[in-house]
Amino acid sequence: MNKQTTHFGYESVPMHEKAGRVKDVFDAVASRYDIMNDLMSGGLHRLWKRFAIEQAAVHRGQIILDLAGGTGDLARVFAQQVGQSGQVVLADINASMLQEGRRRLVDAGVAGNLSIAQVNAEALPFATDTFDCVAMAFGLRNVTDKDAALRSIFRVLKPAAKLLILEFSKPAEFIRPIYDTYSFKVLPLLGQYVANDASSYQYLAESIRMHPDQDTLLKMMQDAGFERCRFHNLAMGVVALHVGYKI
């Protein structure tokens, strides 16, 4: 892999093509994204997100960025926690996902302290030292230049603020055969029958395997300037929550 190419699942593609390819995937799955998450994880994604929200420890009056926030699961809770004196920004690079998120948040009665922004995580269009917390759930693996995204997030965080990254990771060795069978045999079939789109879910399975493992991501966060970095393995490492601070 050279500097001009990157991974799109297992495929090597020019770096400038990945964002468009990822956009096509999420355009295809946006309307059924949450249903598929429930089916794929047996509902566990809700518990993982709840744990991330608990670790975020958001307070009233804070300014929070839910980055790659898609359909707004985290943003909805954060908006309740920060109250009308705070602000939450639901941000994603994909317009279809944001449209679905907007619809769900309106249906949930969230208004006033929440805004929506279409952004590229690699070059966030926010002022330096803006946010008290940035949360990114199941989005980093789809970013073309993850190091650039981490540096961009670091810049927009306030001093003493935190970053939380919830993402699929490297599971314990003893469950990998079962996990691989599920990912590459069952998951595309679910995608075909529920979303009529096997290829997108094949990509999602491959993108998980190409994502940095727990220790590698920890080092990437440290290289971007984050301190007091740690991670929590969930579901035997199938998912990990990474936490780091801008000191």
C-alpha cells in the first residue's frame, strides 16, 4: 500500500476514490441501517453505545460533536444530557445518513440544542478548541486518512476535553473462526435478504478486518497528540472503545 492508494475493504483503490465508494455504500443502506445493526449485533450495538455514552460523562452546558454520527443514536442522548444551555452537532460525511438522522431526531422531539453538519472528518470546519467531547461510533474505519482525522479532531477539542472512538476491533483468538464465518457467510446474506444489498455488507465485514487493532489505534491517537489514552474491549474484543484526552 503506497501513499496514493488505500483500502476499500480488501480492495486497494486510489485514495481519492475511497470517499465516493464509501458514500455509495451508505447511500444504499441508510434507510435500513439501524435495522441491520440490530440484526448484525443481536442488539448489542445499543449496549456498546450506552457504554460509550457513560464513559463520555457529558454535563449540562457542554458542546459535543457526534462525528460520523449517522442516524443520531448518540446525538439524541447527548442532546438530553447537555440541556438547552449546551449544544450537540451531529456530523457525517454522508448526506443520506444525515437525512435519516434528521428524520429520526425530529420524530424523537429533539430540537433547539442540536444542529446537523455534513463534514469530512479529515478536515473539520470548526474553530480550534470548540468541543468538550468528540464521540465517533463505528465511523473511523471508513475514513480514508485516519491520522489526518485524528489530528483534525484533536484541533477542535478544548484543552482537557476527550475523544471517544467506538469501533469494531480485533477479537480474542478463540472466537475468531466463529466470528469470521458469521462475518463473511451470514452477514452478506442478512444484507441481501433485509436490505437487498449483499455487496455493501461484504464491504463492511472487510473494512472491519482492515481497521487498526486496539494497540495500533492507541498508538495512532498518541501520535496525534492525545494523552492518557486507553481502550476497553467489549464482547471479547469484537468491539473496543478508545478514549484519549487533549491535555
